[in-house]
Amino acid sequence: MGRFDELLQRFIPWAQGEAQIYSAVVLGSQAREERPADPFSDLDILMVVERPSRFLKEDQWLQDIGPYWLSFVEDTLGGGRERRVLFDGSRDVDFVLFSLEELKRAFPAIGPQVLGRGWKVLVDKIDLTALLRQVAGMPEQAVFPAGSFHNLVNDFWYHALWSAKKIGRGEWWTAKTCVDGYLKMRLLTAVEQYEKALHGAAYDTWHNGRFIEDWAEGWIMEALTGCYAHYDQEEIPKALLATMNLFRKVAKHLAEEMGTWYPEQSDSYVDRLVRQILTAGNPER
């Protein structure tokens, strides 16, 4: 693991001596063979502990591992929490913290997409390895059902109109955040599901758009170039329209692959309202 070797030489005996730590497992790029770690990769350590709250709130255990510059807590996959730490020497480590029961509940979310890519055991006092193998072998999630598809499409068009209203009101920060944030994540879901419908449920779309340049269709990547905006009053409306056009195209292809219907009338109604706002500043009343 290269630049993390020294840190791990301190972490492993420390974790072995901590009664509240049951297992510690390396995940992510430092553990996988496909797209392995590079000089920019961090270190992801899944820790199964007695009380996750202790390791989320207290700092002494980090100091026991080594000097660090900053640390914060955020949500992670499966409803868990992680402690992200920048240790000395630009060593960035994410400690994903679960109790054993919490981890079992999180398995559907972290199965093939995370554990299926490989792991390396650092400490294991509860024989977690057999359970990890079982979870890693879980089947990939199939293409989502028609109900989820229609919910996604309606969600997208609702927020497309919402974004246009923010533009019409001159709330540029809020509008751009939705256009280049929320709407893009709905677009990403459509792209992921389209690729799986096209290539099979096991087709690897990674997570959260990672490596999308490699797994998405070329025409999708080409269209994405016009879907993002600078913080600019001319570019944000153009990015909204471009995002709408790409989502429509992907969603229609997805509907065809799924054998379901696409809500043309809802699409047309919202599209007309959005363009009305962008050109005249007032929606239909």
C-alpha cells in the first residue's frame, strides 16, 4: 500500500489491542485489482466496533495512530458514518464505522459494488471473513421496475420546472445547484439503469458516476459537454435545457429497453412551462 505502510504498521497493533474493535478491513482502491490505487488514492478502512459513536466523536484514538491535520464526519453507504482524516504526509484515510448489527443491515448497499471489488483483512477478532465473502458474492441489483422508472422521470421533470422558477426569480445559486447537482444525479441514475438494461444487470456502472467516461455510451458523454454551466446568467438556462434534452433521450431509450411507456404528455407540459419562464419570465397561470 506504499505511502500508507508506516501508518498501517501503527494502526494494526493499536487495533489488535483495542477491546472495542472487532475487525478492520481495507476496501476500495487499495484492495482491488481492477483500477488499483494510484498516487492520488486514499485508504478506506471498514471498522466493526462496539460503539461507533465513540470513534466518531473522540479524537484520542486518531492521535494514537499518528499525527493528523484535520478530521470530520460524514454519511456513507448503507446508512453508516465515516471519519475522514488527513494524517501527516498527506495520508488521507476514511474510517467507515459500523457495529456488527449495523453492518449486516448495510450489506445490500455495500455488497457487490464495494466488497465485490476486493478487500484485505487487517484485524479480525470475530471471523468476519466468511460473512464478507458471502456478501461480496451477492447478485448485482437488476434493472429497477417500471414504478421506479416513472418516479425517477417525474422527479426529474418536477425539479426541472423548479430550477426554471429559481432562474426566473434570479436565484442563481439555487438554480445552478439544482441544475448541476440534483438534476445531474437523476440523470446519472437514468444513465446507469440504461446501461444495465442495454448490457445486462451485471454491467459495471461503478458508484456515483465513477469512471463514467469508460462505461457510458459515447453519445451520452458527448452530450454531457453542454450540460454544465459557469455561474453565469446565460449559461445556467442553457445547461438546464441541455440537461433536459439529454435526460429525455436517455429515459426514452431506457423505457424502450424496459418495455414500458414514457410520459410524453408530462414531459411536453413541463418543457413548455420551462421555456415560457426562460423566455418571458412567467410560468403559465
